[in-house]
Amino acid sequence: MQDLEKAFQARIDAGEVIEPRDWMPEKYRKTNIRQISQHAHSEVVGMLPEGNWITRAPSLRRKVALLAKIQDEAGHGLYLYSAAETLGISRDELYDQLHTGKAKYSSIFNYPSLTWADMGAIGWLVDGAAIVNQVMLTRTSFGPYARAMVRICKEESFHQRQGYEIMLTLCKGTEVQKQMAQDALNRWWWPSLMMFGPPDAESTHTEQSMKWRIKRKSNDELRQYFIDMTIPQAEVLGITVPDPDLKWNEERGHYDFGEIDWDEFWQVVKGHGPCNKQRLDARKNAWNEGEWVRDAAVAYAEKQANKQEQIAVAG
Amino acid sequence: MKKEWPIWEVFIRTKNGLEHRHVGSLHATDSKMAIENARDVYTRRQEGVSIWVVESKYISASNPDNGEELFDPAKDKAYRHPTFYKLPDEVKHM
């Protein structure tokens, strides 16, 4: 056992990719299932705040773009569930973990989308933060996860651009529209920074995940990268992030930023965010109310298969 | 009833002249639904001109633990490659 684990670590250290049928430590399997499924659930629950605005998009152009983005997210959820399933867990088990609260999804989706500007801020900031994380994961050590990430990153760059374009249009509009964009930035900024997870010092999974190359960069590194990238984008828009402590640090070559409210983060993770119940109820309802459709599809397929068999026997 | 839909593996030909390549998997009750779902999930941006689906349970795979006995014997057979044969430089088109 010890030897197998050593050999496994040696493969990881040599930069090899692990495939589903390869031997792996049970904890590597479990960590991947946890992380991939959490990622899949986030894609699926992430459709809900945006779905809220499809029927109220301000133009047909915005509507088709938003629809396409949400459709992509359903697809991304599917790629990720499929990757998790290669590790020997079934789709139904994965859904069950989401519905019972055993599995988490990104806490950002427990915030409400109050105005149209939120569609801009979500695309720009939430997808922007997700992309930073996902680009790193295209080189994660588990093959099916890495391949899903490559596909997702390719598709997702339009998500961020369409969000930023919404912000840009609002910021170039009337004073009221610009205020709406600023308000959305104010509400989404801090939750977006929380998307990278707790600080390295408090992150329970980081060390082992880095050793197994499931993660390649720490939460704090990714967060800093995101902030450095995003501030100049806010400057182009002419709006400001709601952080009085934010300033460029010449010496570090990075932006310094204010204290993140981690109490809020943990409250939302534990289910006390503004929309946790609403989001989970929407998922559970969709699952329960779709049961008869799933069953009918199985019954139909079985009936067709039987018919084929009878024809074959008779022939 | 609670019966999980079977898993299908999806193969896409990106354009005529190229082979079908494995792109991922999905759940469906029959092959028709599998192809329809594959179209929606894997060809949203004109990634393909043809789709193959096969139920995952029908795929037999080699065991990674037998990798050495299966693949190592080819390692010391350099004579299967053209560069193994030394010819003078003036010989062309070979």
C-alpha cells in the first residue's frame, strides 16, 4: 500500500496525468469527486440567478447571448458530472448529494440578481473569477477533469466578454444607468473575491491538493491575480470597487486590498445566504417534477427494445 | 421507478476527412436520444459534422496494470522505424 502511494506520487511529480482506471489513493479519488462535483453543481445552480433575467433582457441581442451563456452552463455541468462519474460515483448519487446539502456549490450563487446590471457584473466578475480558477485546472492531474476544463475555458471566454460589454454599455449610458452598474459592482465585488475560497492559512484542502496537483495555485495567489487583472478593467468602465483600502503597491507589484468579511462567507456556505433556500428548492423541484418524464423515457426505450427483439425472433 | 439512464460515450467527426474522436459522455435512454443530446452538448459551435454514440457498457478496455506486458515489448524494436536503416546521403526519395 505504502509503495503504491509512493509510486503514485512519483507519477504526479513527473507531471503524468492520472486516468480513471489507473490505481489511485482512495483520498485522491474522494477529493476529486468532491471538487469536480462541487464545480458541476456550481455550473447548474449558477444558471438560476441569470435565468431570472432572460425574459427581461433589454433587447433581443442581449437575450440570445444570455440564453446561449446559460445553455453553456448546463453543458459545463454535464461535462463535469461526466468527469466525476468516471471515478465510480453515479449521477443520481451526485444529484442526491446536492439536494441533501451534503455537497456544496459556489456560495456566490446564493446572492440575488436584482437588476439588469447584475447580468453584466456576473459575466464580468463571477465568470472572470471562475476563468482564473479554471485556466489553472486545465493542467490538473486527473485527465477527465483537465479535459473538461479545456473545453469549458474555450467556451467561457465569451461569457466574460458579454458581461463586460453589458457593463460598458451601461457605463456609457445615462447617469442612472451608470449608477446601476456601480451598484452591481458594489454588491458583487466582495462575493467574487470570496469565490477563490478561504485564505491559504485556513484552507483545509489546499496543501494535499497542491501535492497531488489537483490544484496548482493557492487560493490567495489566484485571488491576487484576479484583483490585479480586474482593477484596470474597472478603470476603463469608470466605476470603482467598493474597497477604501485598495491601492497599488509598487514594491510588491500587486494591488493591496482590504479585509474580506470571512464571517459572511462562512454564513453563506453554511446555508444562511440570501438565496440558499430558494436556489436549492429550485433544483429539488426541477428534479422531483421531472421524475415522471425520466421514468416515461425509460419505459418508452424498454418498450421499443422489446419490440425490436420480437421482430428479430419472429423474423 | 427510479432507474438511472445509461451512459453513452460520444465520438465526433469535426469535418469530413478526419476520424471520429472521443469527446465525452452523457446519459440517454436510447441511441436516438443520445445523438440528440450529443448534438446539443458537444456541437453547439459547429464542432462536428457527424456523431457516433455507443453505450459505455459495450466498451472493453485494456487494464492499465497490464501496461508493461502489453506495450513494453515494442520498446526495443527500433527496426520497425525507418531511421533504423542507415543509407548514404546521396540516396534520394527514400
